[in-house]
Amino acid sequence: MAMSFFDQFASTSYLGIPLIAIAIILPWVLYATSTSRWVNNRLITIQGWFVNQFTSQLMLPLNLGGHKWALLMASLMVFLITINMLGLLPYTFTPTTQLSLNMGSAVPLWLATVIIGMRNQPTVALGHLLPEGTALPLIPVLIIIETISLLIRPLALGVRLTANLTAGHLLIQLIATAVFVLLAMMPTVAILTAAVLFLLTLLEVAVAMIQAYVSVLLLSLYLQENV
């Protein structure tokens, strides 16, 4: 019975076609595209306002060199929020609960920020590995520690998103199962548990949005150190 709780995170396939590919591509179909009209509808206006506000806040601490990443950051933010929110619907699959997908997107983006720093300002990029004024005996130890902390950054990006979404989905399924079991034996307790489930679902909606924002925000902070 306990193993069945994790079946929702399995990447299913239909006729040999992995459905995770469809789950990744489908969100982009749901967004309205701009037209050649002078006045857009409300949906496109709200959509554009949200992207502009997010991009302006995200690019605020970066210099002009980092503004080249604005389109990529905004696209990644919209992509993660949409997938996380669609994964809360019944009978759906959340691709961001797969560590392979999150690491596959985190590692190249993190590596790109490191390469940009090494190419544009190698002295400053390497200077992050050794704080100024460090005592001579501590230099080798600090270099090793800072190198390890640098290398685990993509792992932290991928694991944070995967762990938060997986824990939320498991908790919702556990409480929903408890409501179903208690409904026949203790209806009052089942109703109270259902209220908790409703509040937890609202919390999971907030977590789905916050985790997407945190992932992109951390990536922008990594970029800030290298531009």
C-alpha cells in the first residue's frame, strides 16, 4: 500500500511514447500569443504585465550584461509555474517531480553562468573561492570548501524543487486517503480532515509558485556573481 503512493511520480508511457514529453510541451499551448491588433485582449494584457513585472524585479540587481538573460529567465519562470500548477490537477503528471528533469535544466544553466564568469572576469570568478584576508594555513581548506559549495549549487537547485513538490503531493494523497477511510467510520473527523486538506491544497498552490520563483531567483544570483 505504501508503494502505491509513489505511483503518481512514475513517468508513464502510451504506445511506447513517454507522456512526460507531452506534459512538458502542452503548457506552452495554453498561453495566448500576441496579435497584430493595436489593442490586445485582457488575457494577453495580464500575461504581458506579469512577465514584465517579474523580469524587471529579477533583472534589478544585475548589470546590463546580465539583462541578456531576461528572456531565458522569464521563460523558465513561466514554464516552471505552469507545470507545477497543472500538476495539482487530478489525474495529471508533474514533470518537475522528476529529479532527472530538474537536474537536466539546472546543470546546463549553472554551468553557463560559471563559463561566463571564467570568460569575462576570470580573476573575480576565481576570487570567490578564497575570501580576502584569509590566514595562510586556512587557504587550502577554504579553497576546497568553496569549490565543493560551488559544485553542489546545481544539485541544490534540482533537489530543492523535486523534494518540495514531491513532499506536497505525497502529503495531499495521504490526507485524501485518510478522508476517504474515515468518511464511513467517523464522518465528523473526516470533515475536519477534509478542511485541512483544502487548506493544504491552497498551501501547495503557493509552494508551486514560490518554488518556481526561488529556483529562477537563485539562478539569477549565480549569474550576478559572474557578470
